[in-house]
Amino acid sequence: MSDSRHADHPAASMFVERWSPRSFTGEALPESALMTILEAARWTPSASNTQPWRFVYGLNGTPEFDKLVSVLMGFNQVWTPKAGALLLVVSKTQTVNADGAQSPLRWHSYDTGAAGLAIALQAEALGYHAHSMGGVEGEKAKEVFSIPEGYKVESAIAIGKLGPREALPEKLQEREVKSDRMPVSEFAFKGEFKA
Ligand SMILES: Cc1cc2nc3c(=O)[nH]c(=O)nc-3n(C[C@H](O)[C@H](O)[C@H](O)COP(=O)(O)O)c2cc1C
């Protein structure tokens, strides 16, 4: 495993060392571990505490897991069957306000993305890894899981124990590395914005 990661400032290693492998062992995640991971998501901050995240989960070896694989885009169907669990990530886009009218939850994706990071960090703390995927067939997922209007399919997350790199198809082996990042100075600016 090549590891190019180096923190320029002393951030906690849980942030710097987290990464998203694609090779998993195929061992089902214990449901209790998944509940711990979802409990971490539960405590995510959200706009006005609206908690718009929703998840459909399945453990490897169950019909629900196979259904979740079936709504992923082709590329993600190559490696996800060996994850220990899969989550479909959905956000609630609207709520009913006091006078009964629909009102949009403007930060539904922002809040749900934050919950996704909680999931990744808690998974790593338990010795697992999480891998987010935007590559989901959204319309198919809505159909398969009967997701009504007012909800958006955001992504999916694979969680599992790290497997051997060699178990992946060759093209994916090349990508099975901890990626680097741009320096802080390229995305944070003192008192001004730089495009
Ligand atoms: C919103 C989102 C969508 C992503 N979509 C996919 C995907 O469809 N398939 C995939 O293999 N990886 C996907 N990734 C994983 C990213 O490529 C990966 O997180 C990024 O390269 C940084 O690597 P790291 O997580 O190992 O630090 C996605 C990640 C995020 C956050």
C-alpha cells in the first residue's frame, strides 16, 4: 500500500488516515456494528436540527444487500458485492410547516453529506472502511425501494473489512491507494475569496 498522506498541520489522524478502499473481504458486517455506525450518523448537526438523512441498509448475504447492489451503476457493481454492508443514502427535501404548507429543507444534501462523514469515521474507528458512491441509478433506486416524492437519492456507501488489493480487477488495483489532497492554502483564504 503506497501512502502519500502527510498532514501539513497536526490534524487528528482519524481525518488524515481515513480512506475509501474498494477491496473488501465479503464478510457480512455484524448488525450491531452497523447500528453503532448509524448511531454516529444520528448525532450529526443539521440545519434547525431537521435531520434529513435517511438510509436503506442491507448486510452481505441477504436479499436486501443484493437489491442494493442492483441499483448501483455498473462500475460500482464490480466491487461492491464484497462489501460487508451497503447503505442507500437518501435525503428528505421538504417538510410540512406549522400552517400545513410544504416548505423546502434547503440544506438537505449538505446535512446528509455530513452524516456520511460521521459514518465513515465511525466505521474506521471500529476497524472497518466506508466507501461513498455517487454512482447510483437514482430513478431505479426510487422504484426498487418505493421512495416517494419529497426525498432525493443522494448516494450509496459500502462498508466492510479491508480485503487484499490483488482480489480486485487490474484497473481497480491501480486505484487502490490513499489519495493526496490540495494544501489548505488552495481552499481557505484569509479575509478574501480566491476563485
Ligand atoms: C459524493 C461521492 C461520490 C463518490 N462516487 C464514487 C463512485 O461512484 N464510485 C467509487 O468507486 N468511488 C466514489 N467516491 C469515492 C471518491 O472517489 C473518494 O472518496 C475520493 O477519491 C477520495 O479518496 P478517499 O476517500 O480514499 O480519501 C465518491 C465519493 C464521494 C464523497
